Amino acid sequence: MTTRRSAKPLSVIVAEDDLEAGELLGEIVRQLGHSCQIAADGSSAWSMHRATRADVILSDWKMPIMDGLQLCREVRESDPPDWHTHFILITGRNDRRLVEGLQAGADEYITKPLDRLELEARLEAAWRSVVARRELEASNSVLRLDSARDYRVARLDPLTAVANRLRLKEDLEALEGRASRYGHRYCAALCDIDAFKAYNDAFGHLLGDDALCLVARTIQKHLRTGDSLYRYGGEEFLVILPEQSLADAKAGMGRVRHEIEKLGIRHAPVEAGTFLTISVGIAELAGGPVRDWLQRADMALYRAKGLGRNRVEAEEPVLIPPPSRERGE
């Protein structure tokens, strides 16, 4: 019989306690172009399968230590969702007992004495089944990669390649939950490129885009590993700094501000003698709504602009007076 051969041969385990019959089965499998291991009992076949998962198992029903029925059950219980081992039972039992094998998870059976042409046909059917599974698995893998890539792309700003407002919205929802449940502290630093409209007017939007990208990369480079950077809109970027006090956040963003100035990006002529800089406003999440938190960071940024730009300003800490005590308490 002429059969097609898979570009990637099947991995086959033959479980047969009759040594001569096992060798004969193995020889037929190899002649068809597939790899084959031979086990003298079900327990040995199970160990082989656990070490290297087989595509097909040809198993005699009646074997010492572990019979074919138990081997089939073990294989079915161990198969992951994306894998199906094609299981063929070899038996001389009557049809009533064969139902038990099919219920245990066998795909099909061959009765003794074995017919070579029937065995070849069964292996060819197994080959088609396994190849179809491989193709489906490959297709699903591509779909998963495409889906993961689309998910990431949808959450990146297309110009600066930092996280966008969609990603920020999702992260803020998770952050608010962690802060309320576990008491984690966060600071928000709102960064704005100073007089960026004048830069765009003087040099054009293409160079303006280049400057935005360079500023974004520089901010990202000088943040801590756990900090998160987002394109907030236009020439504004938002940094979320976990587990930072206002003082620590102000010091860290001060270093970032200095690195931006060190880039030496010449500003527009109306800003003669200056380089492109950023102003930063910082606020600490204090248990209220996230929207209020970001508004407080925006107010601190507005103050930084009013004080001359190219500076970092933190919100004024809210001092809560101690509760009044009645006389005599």
C-alpha cells in the first residue's frame, strides 16, 4: 500500500508484551516513515509517553503491570487541551468489550490476528488526524500572536511608541483598586514640553514629532523599572510612580527634567538662547477619585509654568488638623 508521508514524521509508541509482535509492528511503522518506540508493557509505554508525548499509541489490550485500557485512560487524562494522542487498541476481544475501550478514550481498534493492509490504513487515518491537528494548532498559534500584537498596538501611541490613553485608563482602574485594598501609594507626574507651539511654528510639525519622540525616549530611559509612561495628549506625558513620596517623586522627576534640558534641542527663535525643556507637576494619590488626583497634578504643572517653566512643582500637602477635643477629655 502506498501512503503519504508527513513532512514531520509521526511519533509512535507500540505497547506489546509479545516481543516478536512488537518488533513486527515497529518495523511496519518505520517503513511508513515514522519514528517508533517499543514498550513491553503499558507501564513502560506510559513512562515513554510522559517523557516525550507521542502522536500515536498502538497498544495491545492485555498486558502485564498496566493493560491497554488503563494506559488509554492515563493518556486521556494527561492530554492538554491543544493535544490529542491518537490511540489504537489491538485486541482479540468481542465487540461488547470493545465498547469499554472506546469509552475509555480509544480512537479505534484493530483485532487480532493483525492484517498488514488494515494496519497501514489505520496509520494513514491517524496520520491525517494528527496532521489536521498540527495545522489547526499552527493556525491558532498565528491567531494568538496576531491577537496579542493587535492588543499591544491598540495600547501604544503610534508616534512616540509609549502607552496611550486607552492603556492609561485600564492601568488607572487596576491601580485604584490596589491603592484602596492594599494601601499602595502612587504619585502622578504630569510633564509638558515648554512653549511647544512656538517650536512647531518655527521648525514645522515633522521636526516637532522628532522632538516629541526624543523627549519620550529620554523620559522613559531615566525612569525606574516599575514606573509607567503615557502619552497624555499633544505635548503632555504622564508618569505614574509607584511607592514614591512627593519628595522622592519630585527629586526623581527633577533628574528627568535635567536630562531633557541636556539634550540641547535648540528652541524657536522667539525663545532665543534656550533649549527645549519640560515643566512637571506632581500629586500623590490620597484616597480620593483618580480624576481628582490627575487634576491636582495638572494644577501643580500650572504652577510650575507660572513660576517660569523648566521646573518641577509638587502639590502642597494637605494638612489635616487633629480632631478637636472637648475640655476635660
